[in-house]
Amino acid sequence: MNIFRLVADLMHLASIFILLLKIQKTRSCAGISFKTQLLYAIVFVTRYLDLFTTWISLYNTIMKIFFIASSIYILYLMKYKFRATYDPILDTFRIEFLLGGSVILALIFNYDFIPMEILWSFSIFLESVAILPQLFMLSRTGEAETITTHYIFALGGYRALYLCNWLWRYIFDGHVEVYAWIAGVIQTALYSDFFYIYYTKVLHGKKFELP
Amino acid sequence: EIGIHRKDEL
């Protein structure tokens, strides 16, 4: 564990709490993409299957259970409790392509052609593009509640810090994880426009609006 | 070795 990874994990954790806070405080899931949330639930469930096979640490186990449980809880909130506040007209990104593309990539790029490894690769590739429906929704509405932008920032920042973590581990442990690296770079790149607007507007006290 | 440590991350 190094500082980048710890802060990254805490940001990831924070992003989920911010999202829950946004939904509970405003009693609305307006501005949140159900499709992105669905993809994250799929990512967590397919990646953390090793909960049943491998013990790493209490920290690791608790975080994994939390990510799976919270992602499913958010789906429940959006689908049932606050269903009336969700606008499917704005959430029209075709996730079939993201899912299909991730399946194909996982079948080609994996460490072993067994279900667990293919699903792990699948989750890595899917995570890298899972934010697209949310960013697409943002581009359609052209603006966002500030708390929603904090959520997206924390979620994007987590993988950017993982890049620092991987660089650290490469330098000090010689550890290289090539698929996660590539996916992580793509994932962070997809956020770059968002980061720029977040930095120039939200952090200067202005509302998040697309130029 | 490539990939050997990856399972300890989230």
C-alpha cells in the first residue's frame, strides 16, 4: 500500500458517499445516469468474484463488499425509491457497444483463458468506459448540480491516482500490470475535458456549464 | 511477473 493507492481508494469511497448524499439530500437522482450505475455494478460483481476464492486483507474484503453492496443499493434507489426523478430521455447512450466491446477485449486480452480471468479483464475494460453514459448525459443537459460534479471528479480522480500508484509500484517493486495500465490511461483520458471544466468553473465557485 | 500482484488491488 502506498499513499497514492490509499488516497485513490478513499476518493473512490468518497465518490459513492457523495452520490448517496446527493440522492438523499435532493431526494432526486436527476442528472445521474442509471446506465453508468448499472455498468459499475456489473464491474464490481465481475471483478470481485475472488472474494470467494482468495483472502487478501480485511481492508480489501470490506472495500469489495462495500463497492458491490453500494452499487446495487444505488440501482435500487434509482429504479424504485426515486424512480420518478429519473429521466430516461436524457440517458440514451448505447451501453450494448460498451458491454460487447469489453467482452471481445476480455476474450483477447486476459492472463488465462478461464472464466475468472476473463471476467476480471472484462471488468477492467468495462470500468474504463463505464463513465461514458454519465458524461454523455452531462453533455446533453449542458450543466450539472455542483454535488454531481464533485461525485464525477472523485470517481475520475481515483483512477488517475491509481496511475501514480502503478508507476510507484513499477519503480519500487518492478510490478507491471499492463491491461489495468492501458485501461486506466483510457479511463483517465475520458475524464480530461470534465476535469478541465471542473477546475476552471466549479473550483472557482461557478456553476458547471458546458461552453 | 506480469499481473502477479494485481489481485491485491481494488
